Amino acid sequence: MALSSIVPLAGISCDYPLNYALGFQDPASNFMYAIVDLHDRIIFFLIILLVIVAWTLISSLLNSDHMALLNHNNTIELIWTITPAGILWAIGLPSLNLLYLMDEVLDAEITVKAIGNQWYWSYEYTDYEAPIAFDSFMIDEASLEIGDQRQLEVDNSLVLPVNTSIRILVSSNDVIHSFAIPSLALKVDALPGRLNSLGLIINRPGQFYGQCSELCGANHGFMPISLKAVTIPSYINFLEANVEA
Ligand code: CUA
């Protein structure tokens, strides 16, 4: 296994899962930055707590004086009841704040539809006079080329511009699927007969991957989502190429 598959090289973003990786994929939207930030803050305090609790537990087991100090000690019991409640507030408030912020769909400049099917995704660009619509199937293992991501590569990626306010409408034609891209902090259920909407601003160009995240049948694991984030001129080229076709 190459070192670069454990430690992403500086300057190269990690937009797909790596072997033995522990953290998140690199963020490509503000919400994902905020989520990673919140996670890191919580983990920081969690480690401090872990050390304090482990030290208290072990030292009281090994030392009978410490044990006697903890036994039937009202002050200490008061502290270890109120402190965790405060910690829960400190974790809960910023996460609720983030959750409601993410639910907000701002004035979108582009609207695309992502529709789940057993077992592939269809995308529709309905803003334009000649709407663009295509299906996106996974490329099977035998047809992969070097550098491709197994079970993540598709024949037609969803193409979207960077630094643009995008609304994604998610629905399904058959059963419940889920449209998810980790590095963009996207995850929303695709429900038949219902339209769910998501707001998205992509921060940097790149190829982002996700997978259907709701158990939807035999090929649930084989309907990946691939999103290509491009600059505005490239996006216009993409539109022109697809309108002509
Ligand atoms: Cu579609 Cu799981």
C-alpha cells in the first residue's frame, strides 16, 4: 500500500474513500467545513473528558483514599451531574444551529433534479429552454481504467459549476434511495412521489463521489453518484455540448 493512500499528499484533495483512512473526506462546501470543524472541536473535549474519567476511575480503584473521597460525596455528585448536562448543551446548540442552516435553500441560480431509479440515477437540468436529461450508470469493474475508483465511477457524471448557488431536487421513480456526497455534506432521501430540496455551493473544482445511502434492493451498492464540479465557462461548454446532442 502506497503511503499516499494513508496520508494524502499536501495540496492534493481527498475526494474519495481511502484505505485505512480515519477522518472525513476533504470538504468542498462551506457546510462540510463547518461539520468537520464541529466534529474536531467535540473530539478535542471528548479526549480531555476521556482522560479525566479514566484517571478518576483507575485511581479510585487502585487507591482506597480516592475511593473514599468519591463515595457518598454530594459535591462531587453534583459536579458530575451538572457538568455533563452543560456539555450536552455545548454540543447540541451548535449542531442544531448547523442543521437548520443546512436546511435553508437560498435563492438558487441553477436547479437540477436527481432522481433515483433501481439501480441508477437520472439527472435533469430544467432551467433551460431545451432541458437536459441523462441517466448515470456505474461503470463495471471490467471496464475501469487506471486511476478510476472502483464502484464509484459512472458513465455520465452530474456536472455543476463552482461558486454558484445550486438547488438540487431529489426524488425517486420506484423505491426509497438516498442521494449522498460526503465531501459536499449532502445526504437526502429520494422518496417516490415527493420532492426534497437541498442547497449547495461548491467551493472548488473536482470530482466528487457518493453512494446511494438507503438500502434499495439488490444493486443498492452499485448506483454511485459522481459529481464533477467545474468552472463556469466549462459548465457552459457542457450545456452547449449536451443541447446539441
Ligand atoms: Cu438506491 Cu440504495
